[in-house]
Amino acid sequence: MLWRNARRSFPIGNKALLAFLKRYRELFLVVALLLLPLGTWLANAQRGRELSAFEKFCLAATSPVRDAAARLMGGMLELWYDYVDLRRVREENKILREAVAELQQRLNERVEAEKENERLRALVEFSRSASGRIVAAEIVGVSPSHRRAILVAKGERDGVRKGMPVFTAEGVVGKVIATYANTSEVQLIIDPGSAVAARVQRSRARLTVRGTGEDEHMRLAHIHRTADVLEGDVIVTSGTDGVFPKGLVVGRVGRIERKPYGMELEGEVIPAVDIAGLEEVLIAISSGEDEGPTAWAGPSPRAAE
């Protein structure tokens, strides 16, 4: 009855139970032999018969062994119940872990979708402030033919041409250097071969921003050592290089060094755009009447600010 109730309370497979009994069959046999006198005594007691001297002697002699066997049996049963509980807890933990993993995946997907919506809304709002045609393009890879260039999913079929400016709502990304049917190659402004005509937004001092090959910074060039430029100044495009329209943010001055010799100062510009985190960009498409990339007038002054 005890085993039947245990199996009802803890539904473990027959194979596991049989394996347990087979493993400890010798111990169960010894316990059964030791408990046999106790069963005999109980049977006689139920009939009201007085025990014989021999029966009393057997019961007294085997009493310590029977007590130890009873304790051992109780311990084994408790161990079995613990094993059953452990199995059940492990199964429950497995189910809970799977549920947590599924919820975490759903949460990650939702966060990614919200971030994508924020980026797309920013791109749409920025493109509405421009006076020309703008197309959004997803970044699909890194160009194998250029040191710091990317591939975007817009090409000649979408009206993209070489030399067109590429940017985001935060600022300048680079320019198109090669086009294919459905993709284009974009040289990033951090590329060592990149040069952007710019000026200090505060003082209007002219300068050039050149790439260094690093994501974190570019360098100032062609700026006189006496020019009015300070750390923290915002650098914007000047619109004089025939590529980028006027007023797009290039970055912020991170460091200025005025050496006692030479005509130009040295400094670093931190890009306005997180190059490493780019996922979508905007491309300014020239109109059919104007073939030059500057045909796009750029954002309104308010948007550029």
C-alpha cells in the first residue's frame, strides 16, 4: 500500500521504479527476513494468543536489528521521495527556463522594432525638410574594395549616381563612389581618402575635415593656426566641395593643438554619426535637370541646426 500510494503521489515511470528495486534487491530481502518475526508476532497478537518463550526470545533478539532495518527502510523511502521531487523540480525548472528564454526573445524583438521605428521616423522627418528627392537605403554589407566603405541597398535603378551625398538625421555619412544595378558603394567620411569642405558653425571659419580610418575621430586640415575654433565647436558642411550641401553636421571638435611652429593648427573632430552603429542612411538624388550632386538643396536651416 505504501509503494502504491508513493507511485500515485509521484508518477514516475515503471522503468525507473524497477531499476531502483533491482539495484537494492539484496537489501530489501534482508529487511523482509528481519521483519518476518514481527509479522508472525502481529498475526498471533491479532488472534489473542500468548507468545511462546521462543517467540519472545526471537523478538527480543531481533529487536535492535528490526529497529535499524525500519530506520534504514524509512531513510531509503525518504531518499526515493527526494529523488522523485528532484526530478519534478528539474522538469519544472526546464519548463520555466524555456518560458523565460521565449519571453526574452520576444522582448528583444520588440526593443529592436521600437529602435528601428525611431530611426525611420527620424529619417522621414529629416527628408521632409529637404527640397530635393531623398531615398532611404539599408546597409547590406562592408565594401571589399575600399578601406572604409559600405554597401547600401539602393543603386542605379533607384536613381543613385556616383558622387551623391549620403547622410542621416544626425549628420554626414559619406558619398557614393560606385553604383551597381541594385546596390551602391559609399565611402565613409572616416576613410583616410575622404575630405569634406566645412566650417565652424559658431565662427564660420573655413576648414577641411579628413578621415583617419578610425570610427572615433577625424582630423582638422587647412585651417590657420589663428582661426577662431574651440573645443566643442560644431563643424558643418560649407557646400563648396561640389558634393555635400551646406549646413549638414559633420561633427564636433574634440581636441585643438596650436603648436608654436607652422601655419596650421591641429585638431580632432568627433563624427556626428555613430559609424559603427549605422543601419540605414539617406541618399540625396539629383534632379533630372541638374546632374551635379549639389542640385539637392539640403535641409531647411531649422533642420540643420
